[in-house]
Amino acid sequence: MAEIKRIETGARMSGAVVFNGLIWLAGQVGTPGASVADQTKAALAEVDRLLAEAGSDKEHILSAQIWLADMADFAEMNAVWDAWVPAGHTPARATGEAKLAAPDYLVEVIVTAAVK
């Protein structure tokens, strides 16, 4: 059986889990209270960092889920996403509205990727 590798493992969750050539990231958020754009930039920087640690990058993202506290922020978040995601390597993606873990969180990004 293939080894399960856990990255940044804590008592409640791991930042990432690698198994059988796939990487699952925990939801990534930005600084509470910052704008949607700034929170999105920070969350995507964490996605980049964790994927690198797991042996991958954003060109290998298979799917993304983005949760917004308010769908009115969709265009602002998308402007950051569109500048970040590599042309020709866009993943399957879903975006929804949800009450996030704390009221000052405006966006959460969850991705699944392939190991390079």
C-alpha cells in the first residue's frame, strides 16, 4: 500500500495530505479583516507554498473549491484568481457562498492537485 504523507499535521487537521500521486489541501484563508482581494492573494500564496512542499505547483491543480462569505465579492475574488491561475492549466472549479469559520474570513480556497 502506498504511503500517506501528512504535511503540517496538528491535533485537528493537516495542511496537506499526499497519497497515491494526489495532494489534498486543507482550506486556505487570508488575514481576517483584510479585503476579499487581499485574503484571496494570501490564500493562494498558501496554496502555492503547500503545493511546493508536497511536490507540485498550481499547473497541477485538478480541482478547486472556493467559498465566499458573500457572493457579492465574486468579481473581486475572480480578478485575483484570474491573475494567479496559469493560462491553459485552469482546474475544474466550483464557487459557493457559505458562513466561514470566523466572521472576518471572506474567502476560503480548497484544492486537490497531482504530484509533479
